[in-house]
Amino acid sequence: MFLRTLAKDMYRSQKEVEGLERQLVEADSSSEQEKVKGLLRQAKAELEQIRKVMEGRKEQSKASLYKPKSRFF
């Protein structure tokens, strides 16, 4: 369930970045470009955080496949 939520967040974040990149190309004034650049920087940072969490989650699940389970405590 956790990965599904992360995947949805990642998809939403990617679409937000793509939309902001389009806005940046279409921006007329330099002040509008600066505003969009700031929003784009934040959106890319959020997307990168989500990617890192997903990669960590994948690595963690891969590691658990190879880690022997201890039966005795």
C-alpha cells in the first residue's frame, strides 16, 4: 500500500514539474520566469525526495530477500 501511495505522489510530482517547465517556456516577463523557476525548483526537489524514498524502499525490500531469517532469538 505504501508503494502505491508513493507511486501516485511521484506521478503527480512529475506532472507538476512538466507543467511548470511548459509555463517557464511560455513565460513572457522575467519576473514571471523567476517566479516559475522558484516553483520549478521546489517541485523538482520534492520529486527527487520521492525518488529517493522509492529507491530506498526498493533496496530495503531487495535486501530482505537475501537476508537470512533468524529463527532463534
